[in-house]
Amino acid sequence: MQDLVTNDRNTAEGTAHPVSDRPGYAADKPHNERSRLNALRRLNILDTAPEQAFDCITSLARDLLGAPIALISLIDDDRQWFKSNHGLDSAETSRDVSFCAHAILEDGILLVPDTHQDERFARNPLVTGQPGIRFYAGVPLVTREGFKLGTLCVIDTQPRAGVSETQLRSLENLATLTMAQLEARRSKSMLHRGTGLYNYDRMIDDLQIIADDPEQADDAVYAVVLDTLRPEYFAAKVHALGYGGVATFIQGFIERIEHLLPHCRVYHVGLYGLGFIVTDLDKPRGNEWLWALVDAAREPVDCHGVPIQAQPRMGIARLERGPEAGRITLDQAQAAALDAAKTHRHWSQFDAERYAKTRRSFLLLADLPRTFDQSAQLFLEYQPQIDLNSGHCVGVEALLRWHHPQFGLVPPTEFIGIAEQTALMPRLTNWVISEAARQMVAWNRIGLDMKVSVNVSSTDLVDTNFCDRVNNILTAQGADPSRFGIELTESVVSSDLDNIINQLLTLRDMGVEISIDDFGTGASNLVYLKRIPASMVKLDQSFVRSLLSEKRDQAITHTMIDLAHQLGYRVVAEGVENDAIRDMVGRWGCDQAQGYLFGRPMAPEALVAWLHTQNRSRRRVAMGAV
């Protein structure tokens, strides 16, 4: 990648070279063309509407020289575009015919008294055709960094013997005023309204300026993002203090950080995030700087007499080079801050591998809505649940699968979690319930009568319309609610217990069976067992799979089975993979079992074949016994 960046810089930032197929009257490009274009685009001025301030400047310039045409011209990649235009019909022209493209190559004013006498312009179409330019005076518009973005120019259709020194100085002053207006316009859009700090866009611009500077190519420059309040913590503070109180906290926090870093510009890069551009973090004292920042951030801020403490998490990313380096680097720093929050560390440096996983999650989330119209991608597999007394299959659990066209088979643990954070989850759950109910009815038609259960999330159960959704889907499919089951984990219930209990009571009254999945992994399962209107608990496989080797898991599992039975629940052991574990949980009174010993999750037609095989085996065993 370094070679690619270097090669790109050599061609774009090296000495100016004329293009062979460019007309002879066209100007060469500046040696710093790429950086110049980046500076122009950072203004966010191209293709914007006319503005009175700029029109006043061109009006003054035209009157100053008594000429018919005055322009504020900005030189884009292949065109010149006019922010203000007095006397010319076009809003832009090709860069090849632009006089101003020549002007930005000059150190001062480009003055052309008579275009017919200047070999650079005599054959230019704007001279030989309309508007018939004979005189041109253009002053480059120069940024503080020295990039020439375009000109303030005056044009006449008659040649002129000369221009007075007073007129030239006045024209230069108007160009300076134009550039000041452009930068003031940009600066205003680069401020965070709440705090007055430079914002996210300004930090990107400043990073890009550094990335484009060949003199700093070997410097170790870092973007640092400090998150003061995580979203859930911010919401709690708003609830307790109101927005005004939180604003006071954030302002106080900013003042402390600015005092700690008097020579470092502080940016406001989000609702509760601050940004910095620093160097030398890779040196021994770099960690000292980070620890000082953490210590300062952790000190409580007085907010109307209440000490409020931040939850600082920092993300660090080394500045890359090339186009979009500023945006990429800041995004990487923010991703690293999120990683620090997830891993409960004070700071985290950007890791490309972890970031790639995050990017994959976003890509999956973006593609998920399309799967509903492409049924081949989403499908269900069914894992049998066995009655341990009779050996019969008494039900199946429907398990969602996604075959992504790019990533292949995506495990549900990867995409369900991100779907739960969006409005997609209800639609996804509706699809699963509908498909499971349809398949249950199809099996019933061929004489296979067994229960089908599906998993639901907290976003489903807190929806007050969830019961109606389930009822409408089952009715539409012609499915018997008493043959349908809902599985939920204890963590799902903990989010809004009272509301969810009401939902579950309604489902139970409809005839839907309620099961507690992954039982034993929740923090307060005894409280939930007492209140949840469930008829079945499913022992988590993390206990079941280790029964042969872990004495403690044996004691816990045996106790959970006894407790569930005393409370009137049936018990299913998940993760049963061998005969010894099946026999063990059977001796303890477990009612049903599910696991690879009996069958893996399988497609509907495979399950039918599996059932026929099981039935034939049982008949042979019965005949042998006779």
C-alpha cells in the first residue's frame, strides 16, 4: 500500500507535465494539483447557489476597471466554475479554455492587455469566438496553506494599454476579501453549534491537510477520539439532570481537557466525543500522555453541585496517506473507541482485523432487508426434540439460517444481534413464525403431528402488537396455536418484565406454549421462574455437554431438573451428544432431550426422511422384543 501511495504522489504532486492531447492554449496543471483540489473541495463551495456577498465583490471589481465582465472563478479538475458571474452567460466552462487556469500558475496577477498579441491565448475559443476576450486581469485566490483555488478576474472585449497601480492594488484587495469570505463561510460550517469547537468535518479536513503534505510523510501522526459518555450512560444523565445539566457537564469536561492540552486543538466529533490530532504516541512518553488524559477525564465534573463522572474510552488510529485519508483515519479512531468500550479498556488502537469484522456486520445489516424478497437466502432448519420415555420425536425447534451470496452460510449469532438493534427484527421474526407455521401445516397434511417452536427476542416481546402479529400469522397459515411454541431466554425477559409477562400471558391464553431457553445462564432465574407463564424449561447445553467430566455441573443440572419439576415445568436437556449423557439426564427425570445424538438441524425433507428411519428402527426393535 505504501508503494501505491508513493506512486500516486509522484504523478499527482510532482512537477507539472502538459498532457499530450491537451490543446496548445490549455494551461498545465500545478505541481500540487491533488492537494489543491482537496483544498478546493474542503470549502464545499462548488455548485452552490449565488450569494450576495460574492456578487457584491464582482460588481465592485467590474466597476473598478469599467469592464463588462467580472468573475469569481474556481478551477476544478476539468472545468472552471463561477461562484459569481457578472456579464457572462455560462455558469462554467471547460478548464482547457480557462484563462484562470493559467492565472493560478502565476505568483501574482496575470495581466493580458491584448489577447491577440499573446501566443498563449490568441487561438483560445473564448478569444476567437464568444465572448471575444481581448483583455484579462486575474488575481489568484490563495488559501492560508498557499493553494491557489481560482481567481477574481475582470474581462473586457476591448484591448487595454494598461491598468493603473491603484486599480491593481484594489483588485488584489478584493481578491483577499473574496478568499476571506470563502474561508469564513467554510469555518462557520465547521463549528459545533453546542460547544463552539471545530466539528467532525473540520477534523477530517485538518487530518487530510497533514496527509497531503509531503514534508510530513514520515511523521507519526495519530487521530485520537475520546468518548466522554456512552449512549446508554448519556440517556441516564439526561433523565437525571435534563439536557441543560448534561450540556453543563460536557462544557466543563471540555474546559478541563483544553486546560490539560493547551497546545492541542480539541474537536467535537459527536454527541459526546472529543477528538485530537497528536504525534509521537509511538514513543515511550506516548503512554504517559494517554494516562494523563484518562486521569483527567475520570475526575468528576461539578454540575450544579452534583459531581458527575465521565466514562472515558479512547480510540487511536495512525494517520494514513492518500485520498480520503482524513475521513478514513477518523472513522478508524471512532471504531477503536467503540472497541475500547466493548472490551472495557481505557483505550484501544485501531485493529484492521477487528474493523473488518465490524464492517462485515454493517454489510450484512445492509443486505438483510433484501433477503425477504429472495427467499432462497433465508431458510429454516429443524432440530428434533425427543421424549426420553418413549423415544418418539415430539417436536422440533425451528432455527434460522442465512445463505449470503458473498459470505456463504452466516451463523444466526452473527446477524440476529445486529438485527435486534434495528427496525428489521419484527419483520425477521414475522418471517420465521410464518415459515415455521407454514411448514407445520404442511407436515400435518402428510400425517406428521408435532409441535414447532421458534425463538423470539426482547424487541419482539416489548412490542405491544406482538401477540396480534403471532395470532394473525398463525390464522393466515391455518396453524393450530396449541401446536406452536415460543422460546425465550432469561435475558430477554429482564429488559421489561411486567410488559413481557403480560404478552406471555396473552400468548398462553391463545394456546401457544412458552419455553425458557438456555435455562441456568440468567442472573435471576428463580425470580423469572416464579412469574413467567411457561410450561417448559430448556437446560443450557453448557451444563449438559460437560456432565461426564464436571461434578459441579452434575449437581447443578440435577438440582435444576428437580426444581423445575417441583414448580410444574417439563424439562428439556439441550446439547445431548452421547448415550451416557442421555442416560444420566434420563435417570434424573428429564422429560425431553435435544442434540446431535438424535439429529442435527436439518431441512424439512431431510427431517421427514429422518423420522421414517427412526420409525422403522423402532418397529424392528419392537418385533425383535416380541
